[in-house]
Amino acid sequence: MPRGGAQHGRTAAASSTNLTAQTASGLSWSYLSVAVLLVATLAYTAVISRLLGPVAFGLMALANLVVLLTQFFARMGIASVLVQKPELSQDDIRAASTAGLALGGACCAVIWVFAPLISDLFNAPTLPNVLRAMAVSCIFTGWSMTGLGLLRRELRFRELSVIAVVTYVLGYLVVGIGLALAGAGVWSLVAASLVTAVAQAIWQYVLVRHPVRPMLRQAPYRAVASYGMRLSGAHLMDYIGGNLDTFTVARIAGTAVLGQYSRAYYLVFQPLVVYISQALTNVLFSSFSRIQEDSARLRRAYLSVFSLGCVGLFPLCVGMAVAAREIVLVVLGSQWGLAIGLVPWFALAGACHVASQMCQSLAEARADLNRSLAVQLVYIVALGALLVGTLAFRSRGVWVIAAAVAAAELLRYLGYLGLMRRILRLSAAQVAQLYAPSAFVSVAAALAIAGVQRSLSGRVPTFAVLAGEVAVGALAVGLCIRFGPMPSTRRELWQRLTAAGALGTAGGLRSRLAPLLIGRPAPVMTDTRQ
């Protein structure tokens, strides 16, 4: 090989290794923050659900229905534009900052003006003041997008993880619970959300100190608008699809029933989508955007992470569905009995939603947004049709709406699975091979949890039953990985843990324990997925 070719080969190999290590490090920090946030969220949810009643959560669900919609316009895909754009100039950053502030201010103004009309729509007289207070968050959301995008572009997920944990603890555990104990009611939920949003925006800006001087030339806005508007279109449809059910429940049931429904949804989707999925897709999008032109490398990297992600995702969701009763009674309390019948449906919907987002991140990294928009559009139409169909059965309870949500999420996932196959050129047999490990582990975990539930329910306290279900479910997953017919999973797990530095140095304690816990990696053989 000529010297230049050899040098290029070494440079490419070094770049590949560096990106793999950065991605693994980013995932490690993201999932470390997820673990801490899950504990904090469980603590917050357990306390706040006992301090406030369903009506307060119903009002907050209505407020979020409106505010989160406007925040899609405030974000306008700005953070993702700054990550995905191959070359980034100071003018691009100034344009993103100006657009974020302008859009955030406009969204805040719209909510203030239309708050009374929205209140009349949902027949909630106390809603306008809550809406107007929450509208302030739109300004900080728009402003924070530039700092968030620059931090993701630089793969600074350690700092982002620290910000997420500290601001959550400050906003929800300190301010939120403190005000609830003082008798603030729904305003404790409002204050927790606002404090968290403001603290995140300020902290991100302090870390990057991006220029905020307004950009007055039109040209830099074109790149932001072109990609950002298409990406926002996909995410906006995702929002619409994710909230049509809330709108339906709000229209056909009272605020208290909506509170029960929203708590069940939150109990499943908060850890799955807000924490686990976002932590994964944020890192993947940043990493995949860097190698978007190298199809072979992108394919290998995506399938590796996706297969491991499914091994963790689907057993978790199956376990939540089986242990729904114990989860609701322990985390929320006995006053939330209606939520028990909703959690299994939301667990199925959550699994499909997270898997769809993993596929969606691949499409966004490749800027293949038109097909992603088409999948989202079909999903919204299908969900709307299913929800209309459930109105004839509403006398049976709101679980029929949750079932419609699960069915629509499954349809969307199948659509994104088809898009993933198209981008990566996978056959049906290769897709089946990709999902076989997660299916095997899910069945084992479900059987183990059901066995504990059948043996202990009614004999020991509910908390002890849930603890046993969690322990046995985790043990089943671990044993499947260690001893099951999953050589590719063990190999991928070894590679990711090694790249992240989680196994320590050769001969160290962690490296000696690893073969006992996850088995030795199988020899590298021809992979039919590559």
C-alpha cells in the first residue's frame, strides 16, 4: 500500500476508534444520569402522588397538552440542526440563537392571549392562570436550544447528564415537593417545571457562552429553517399522535379521570421515553450524524446499538406490564386504582415508541426526513381512526383508549421498521435475527415475574412482592445473557463495555469478574447483518 494510503488507513481507524469511545462514553454518562433520574423520579412520584389528588394532575395534564405543543415551534429542530450540519459557522449559531428566542417569545404570547378560549374548550375554569405561568417556559426552551445543540455536537454528554440530574433534583424534589408540603396544590407542579426549565437554560449557556447578538442577514436562517422545519414537522406529528388520547379523555371524562390516565401514562412513559429513549437517541443522533456518509460503518454501528437496546427495552416493558398492580400501588398509592388497568397497555405502547425513536434517529442522521414524516402521518391517521372507534365503547372505561394508543404505536413501529430496512438494506431474515435475543429474554423475564407474583401476592406486603419481581426479573435477564443462546449479544456487550472503559485494565478485578457475569465473547464470525 502506498504510504499515503497507509496513513489514511491509520487515520480512519483512529477516527473510528475515537468515535466509538466517545459514543460509548456518551452512552455511559447518559445512562448513569438515567439511573439517578429514575431513582429521583420514583421518589418524587411516590411523594407527590400522595400529597396531591387526581384533579391537580388533570389540570397539569391539560396545561402540558398546550404548552408542549407550542414548545415544538419554540424548538423548531434548532438543536438538531446544530448537530447535523457538517460545517457550522458563527453566523449559523447566531441565527439559531435569534430564532430560538424569537419563537419562544411568540409561543409565550400566543398562550397568554388564547388561555381563556382553551379553558372554555376543556371546561376548566381554573386553567388560564396555570397556562399563563407555564407559558414562560417557552422563552427559556427556545433560548436553550442553541446551547443544547452545541453541547451535543461536541459530544459533551457528561455535562448534559450533570445538568439533567441537578436541575431535576432542584426543580422537582426541592421546589416541587416543598411547595406541595406547604399546600400550594397544582402550583407546586407548575413551579417544579419552571424552575427546571430555567435552570437548564442558564447552565447550558454558561458552559458554551454562544453569541446572542441578533443575526440580521437572511442567508444563515435558510439552513436552520430548511432542516429544522422538516424535523419539527416530524416531531410535531409525534406530539400530536402522543396527545390525541389525552385530548380525547379530556373531552369525554372529567379532570379526575384525566388525572388517573395521565399518571398511568407518566408512570410508564417518563422513564422509558423522557429518560431512557432520549439519553440513547441523543447520543446516537450525534454519533450517526458524524458518519452519515459512510453507509457500511453507519450500518454496523446502528445494528450493534439497536440489538443491545432491544435486549434491555423489551424485557423491561414486559416486566412493567406483568407487575402493573404492584408498581401502581407501591409508587402511586391506593387512590390510583384506575391506573392499574392502563399500565400494561402503556407498557406495550412505550416499548414500540422507544424502538420507533431509535429508528427515527437513524433517519434524522441521514436527513431522510420525508419518509419519516410519511410514517408519522400514517400513524396519526391510524390513531385518530382508532380513537374515534373507541368512542362507541367508552362506557367500558378509558382502558379502551389506552389500547388504541398501543395499537397505533405498534403500527408506527412497523412503519419505522420498514424505513430502517430500506436505509440499511436488511432482509426479513436479518430483521428476525436482530430481534431473536430480545424475544428470548422477554419471555424468560415475563415467566419469572409472573411466577413470583403468583407465589407471593396476598402472602407478603405489596412492596415485598414488587421487590421480588424486580429482583427475579433482573436475574432472569442476566442469566439469559450469561448462559442463553445469544453469542452476538455477548460479543456486542463486551465491545461496548470495553470501549467505555467499564471493564478496567487487563488483569484487574472488573476484567476478571466480567466473564463470570456476562460470559466470554464468542469469536468474531461472519455476521449476516453486515
